[in-house]
Amino acid sequence: MDESPKVDSLARAVRTLALTVGFLAVGVLALFALYAFTLYKSRAFSRGAASVSTSSSRTTHAGGPPGAQADERPFHSLPPDEKVKRSTAILLTKHEKDGGRLKAVVTEILKRPDAGLNYSVGDEFGDLSRYVEGDADYGDGDVVFLSGSVSEERESMTYRRGRISALGDMPLDVLRAMIRGEKGGVAEPAVPSARREASVMPPSSSGKEPLIDLERTTNGEGVTRSFSIPKSAALGIPEWFPERGEPPLKMAKAIQVATEAASAQSPEHPAFVARSIRLQLVSCCDEGAGNRWYYVLDCVPRQSGGLGMNQSVPVVVLMDGTVVAGSIKR
């Protein structure tokens, strides 16, 4: 029997299989080459994108004002102007005796952020309140530097007689001027001090300009105080409509101003407290006077045995923080 046709058929099958395997191998190699090329291009693109991103960031940073880079120096080592720049808010507190404690009460907001400040004038800054130990000198109050969410205290410095010893005996007014010069500085003016002449209106005397009587009181010692202001001054008081919201001068500020004024009038007493407070509408015949209001506070001295009720000092405070000095008759 002739086997040659079978051998030829088998040979053709082997050749066909070999060719098929060869084509498959070439296809696999082509796929690997395409994958390698795609991977290379992908990595190259990623490196290019990262380079562009880094370059953009550097350009933005370099284009900012000098000193815009993060300052890694500790806050306590910074010079005063840098402390001001790095602070989100700056508060001024004053020590007030409360039994055996010294309360740190916020008296001025030297620098206020756009939003997020949790303190107002008259609030207690609890972290700086303390119990008095012996004859230790705790100063008159503290300057408090806040940053971040403005609830984080970065540093506080005691001041005495209007000077900050930790800043080379810098006067507080110099620090205020430094903050005013900083962008976004003073956002809320200080409460006018009753001890400054500019914030006290002297007793009005008779003259060509008509006077408007505000208050007349007599205390337990027979001392009568009468308060009056010129009509032009009454018309200069900021208007207030009670049904629309809080008065221009908050009550806490009015109390602070009034108790300081009482202390200035009676320096023999170290401290005064407000026993009563009321709001009064200015009585003007002129219809254009509008709604002009003022505070009337009855302040009494704080004494070791309590309060000197028979030594009350009335204080009239206008809505712009001005104290009206009364005429005294005995």
C-alpha cells in the first residue's frame, strides 16, 4: 500500500501549523511593542504634566509680594510688625478684680478678622484670668495675639501703664498705629475712654445756642448733678430705632465708659460698678431731631464692705461714646 499521499498531507498540515504559530508569535510581539510604547508615552505625559503644575505653582508664588513664603520661625521670635502680620486677631484685655480672682476682660479689639471672632468687648478671656497670689504684680492687662481659627492663642504680653515690656517697653499707641498701617488692621475702634478729654463733653453754660436738658439727679449726700448739651451736639448723636436692632453703642461699652468716668470723678474710690442703666430719648422741639438716644447710668463705688449706695455717681453717655460732664451743686 502506498503511504506517500498520507505523508504529503501530514507535511502540509505541519507547515500550516508552523505558519499559524509564526503569525501568532509576530502578533504577540506586536502587541507587547504597542503596550510598551503606550506605557512610555503615558509616563512621559505624566512627567510633563507634573512639571507644568510645579512650574505654575512656582510662578504664582514668585509673583506674590515679598515675604509671601511661609515663615517657619517660632511666633515668639518674630519682630512686632511680623507678629501683627501673622495674627488673625489681636485683643486688649484689662484685669478686673473679682473676689480672689483677676478677670481678663476684653476692652479693645485691635485687629478684627472678616469673620469668626468669638470675642466681643466686655467678654472674659478665660485663659488669662487667674487667682491672685500674695503681692504678685500681674500688670494692668494683656495684649493677646490670635491666629488660625482665631480661637488659638499664639502669644500674650502683659502691659503696665500703657507700655508693653516684652516689646521693648513699646507704648500701646505705637502698637495701635502699627496695626492701622497693616492691611485689614483695626476693624473695631476702641471704646472711648472717659479719661480722655476728647471723649468728655464739658458742662454746658448759657449762650446763644439753646441747650437741651438730659438729666438731673440728687444723691443721698445732697449733691445735685444736671446734664445738658447744645442742640447742635444733640443733633450729632447717631440715630437709633429700637425696633430695628441693637443701639449704636452696646450696653457693655456704655457700662465700661460710665464706670471709668465715675472713677475719674471720684478718684478716692478704686472702682465703680453700674447699679442701674436706662435708655432715654433726647427731648427736642425740632422735628428734624429724629430718634436720638443716650444712656443714663447710676454708678456706685465698690468698697470692702459692699457697695457705697449713698455715694452714687450718675453718668450720661451719648450713643457715640461721649460722656456728658454734669454741673454739680451741693
